[in-house]
Amino acid sequence: MNLLAASRLERFVVLLPALVVGVGLVTGVFILLGRAFVATIRDSRHPRLIYGGVLVIIGAVALLTWLGVELPRE
């Protein structure tokens, strides 16, 4: 049993740098996209239209998820 625990710990230690780098990359992409979205809203003549579109998309996804609609898989 101790050998099994040691191998799991070694596996975790080996994969930890990849996990940290992956989380950092995903965080960086979300920050970049968020800043671009904010700049787009600032430069827009009708920011309410953008906010409304985002709310409609989020509402549609939530409604379709609640209804249990699934996309067809090929």
C-alpha cells in the first residue's frame, strides 16, 4: 500500500508544473479577452445593445440547459 501511495505522490509532483502552467495560460487568455471586451464596450456607440446581446445569449444557454436540449454528436 505504501508503494502505491508513493507512486501517486510522485505522479502528482511530476504533473504539478504542467497544471500550474495550464492554469496560468487559461487565466491569461481570460484576462486578455476580458480586457478586449471592455475596450469594445467603451468604443461602442450602443453599449446597451452589447449588454443585451450578452444577456440574451446567457439566457438562451441557461434555458436550453434547463430544458435538457443537447447538441447532436457526429
